[in-house]
Amino acid sequence: MSNKRGRMLIVSGPTASGKSTLWRRLVLHEQVTFSVSATTRQMRRGEVDGRDYQFLAKDKFEQLVADGAFLEYAEVHGCYYGTLRENVESAIDAGLDIVLEIDVEGARQLRECDLPQVSLFVNPPSLEVLAQRLRDRGTETEEQMARRLSVVEREMACANQYDHVVVNNDLEQMIAEVGDILEIQIP
């Protein structure tokens, strides 16, 4: 067990901002791990229980909520999603930083807990750049993009609630900036 206590690394940002790319790079560092969320939704093809999500029955999830086992949870489209306190505390006690990629509401709940933490909000350089990134993905209709962009503006309005806001204009520059903030060398 390490003498250093870890911390939660709360990462939020709008779709196509680069937050997923950031956490995938962060976990390459030996002292950083990733929080696997619990959910009641059905497992999709290719997903692995415990790697992609902890898949739980709805009654089990609700019992864990009643027991206070979650740091945060939400119901989205009829399915529950949440972060189990035990998983996060185990990593922190082992001296690891644990990344939680989470929406602004979940981040708000996490910031209220008593665990050591650093919160990061990843912004795109502009809404125009973000819209172009969504178009380049080619996975959404213009109508879906318009809906996402309306959510993006609400999310970006919450950026000032985070400890640090980074702009992903250049991926490597953003990763270096986050490394400086966290005082780690990100591979």
C-alpha cells in the first residue's frame, strides 16, 4: 500500500470535447485507474461486466442506493447509472488517482462528497469546432446534432464550477496542461 493517498479526477465536458481521449491517456500512467460505473441497462455485444460497466439488476441497484453505497447516481432513459463509493475509496486508499468521466450533474454530486478530488472541465475551442467534430464523426443526423449542441451550451455554462477548465484546441498541448495541473507525466 502506498503512503500517498490518491484522489478522484473528475472529468466532464461536452460531447466531442476530447474528454474520453483524455481519460484514456491518463490511465496509461501507473498511478491512475478508471472508475467503472454501475448500471441497470442491458449489456451490449462486446461489453464485459466489470470492464465496461458493472451490470446490476434493478432491485440490487435500488438496494445499494438505499444503503448509501453510491457517491452519485442518476436514472437516464429508464436505466440507472452510478459510481460505487467502495470502488473509488479502494483506489484512493491504495494511493491511486481514479478518473471519473461524468456529466455535469454527476460531477456536482461528486464535488459534494468528502473524498480528495480535482475536477477538470474539457472545453472545445468553440461551438463551431465542436459541431465540425460531430459532423466528422458521421454518426448523427443534423437533428441529433442540433439536440446535442443545445445540451452542450448548458454543459459549458457549468464549466466555472470546476477546479480547472482546459481547452482542447490541440490534444497534446491539452494533455500536457492536464499533466501540469495534476503534477504527473502523462504517457
